[in-house]
Amino acid sequence: MSKWEIPAKGGNMEVNNGIYYQNMTNIDVAERLKKNDVILIPVGSTENHGPSAPYGEDTYLDLRLCEQVAKATGCTVAQPVWYGSHPYHHLGMPGTIMIPEEILADYLCYIFAGFWNTGFRKMIVVNGHGQDYVIPTAIHKFGKKFQVPGIILYVHFWNVAKEELEIKANGGPYETPFIHADEVEQSWSLALFPELCKQENAVKTEPSPMLPPGHINNSAETGSGPIKWYNAFGSVGMECICTPEGVIGNASLADMEKARKGIEKTLDYLEKLVNDILAKYPAGELPPIDKVTQRNHEDIEAVIKGPANGGRHIYTLTY
């Protein structure tokens, strides 16, 4: 029997139970950093997901995964980034809040800097939304701008679950391929935050591809084409024109049990990732300075020490 909670039984964002950074005091954080200095950073979106799922679906996918991993490993979770970047075909969709990609990348870069300065120098960004063209940019901006030792990794559930997001013909549990707010995504939502879903309102729509099949992959980055869905323009119709319902696919086919194996696989991996990071670099230990930066070692050692311990803050390197 799996140790993971499916269906999940509610969130923890307003409870000081050792999960969320924003619910802790500086004393709580200081004690936490002595034992576990990994932080999970959920990055989601506020986006129309139709009549059967909440606008915050992509963010809640992150949160409920991160909460369970924090309980299992003792790591910390940052309260989420609620607003994300969106591909061009989301433009104008009512209910969808679009942040320009360059703004989001800068925003995330400085979130990383703030957590590094606090002492959480091992970060895992967990994304439940289609903004894979932005988050890596933010990570590299941080690496180039600050040039300090640390770890920032980016995980998207669809890159972990993989075949568990596939249709039955390809060995997965689903009738239809993953696109948006559909059978796949709604099944995960029913498993992770059922109290926010209204399955009785689920609808079916048809996708609007504008190129022959075999070129563009689907939302889970699987399929027969070599081109990722976000590496294209003019490949699909505008959502607000073609699927104003907020769903692309058949959400009425969703079932919590279809998502179980994919969720368990994702949680198992995230747990292992946190534990592997800490096994390699226990709390307070970082990758060696001489292998990750050519800044002056005294400057790096001062910011590692930090302003509360007689050193300097990270922004002295750039401001």
C-alpha cells in the first residue's frame, strides 16, 4: 500500500506545521536550516480551466505534491507563485492572468536570490503549468548574475510521470492525450484537490491544430513529433476563439484512479531528489567554491557566511 495520500485531504497554507516558509518565524527557519536546507518552490498560474476545475489548478497541482514531499523529507515549501507566463495562444482568455516571460524570469531570479541569502541554498522549482521556456531562463539568470555555490533544479510532473500520462494505446491509463484541463489534468486534480473540483460540470471540446499530425508534441512532451508544443507559433488556434470553455479535450472522462500511479511516481521521485541532494551535500554544505565560480573567494565566503553571522548579503555581489 502506498504511503502517499490519494486523494489528498486538504491544504496546509495557513497552518504552522513545519511545511511553509512564510508561516515560520526566523527562529523556526534557523532551526530548520541546521537539519534541512532544501526548499521547494511551487510555480503555477492563474488560468481558465473550465467549469469543473479552479483557476488555480496548475498551482494546486504543485502545492499538494510539495506538501506531501515536505512531510516525508523534512524540507520546506515556499508559498507559491500564483501568476505565470503563457504561450501566445492563451492571449485574451478570460480568467487567465498572463505575465510577460521576461518579467517572470527576473521575478524568479530574485526569489532564488532571496532564499539563497536566507540560507536555503538548495532549491527545487516544481511547476504544474506550461512555462518551460521561462523557468530555465530564470535559473541561468541567477547563475550568471550571482555566481555563488548552490543548487537550483527544475522539475515538472509531466517529465517525471511520463508514460503514466499516456493514452492506453501507449501503455498509459487515459483514453485521450494530455492537452489542457482535460481527462488527464482533471484526473490529477481530482486526486490532489478534490474539494475544489466540480466534476459534474465537466465538458468536452475538440482541439484546434492547424498543422498535420506528426510534428508538434502534446502538453506532456510526448507523441510522434520532434517539436515541443512551446517551440511553435501558428500551430494551434487561439484558445479564446476555438475553445472558450477553458478546456481542450474531454474532462468528463477524468477519474482520480487514472492519476494514482503518475502521482505516486512523481512523489517518489521528488522524495528521492530531496534525499539525494542532502546525502551529497548535508545541511550547511555546498558544492566547492573553486568548481562553481571564479569570483574572489573571500567575497564568496563572506556571502555564504551571511549578514546575520558577520558576513555580507548576496546583493553585495551585484549592486
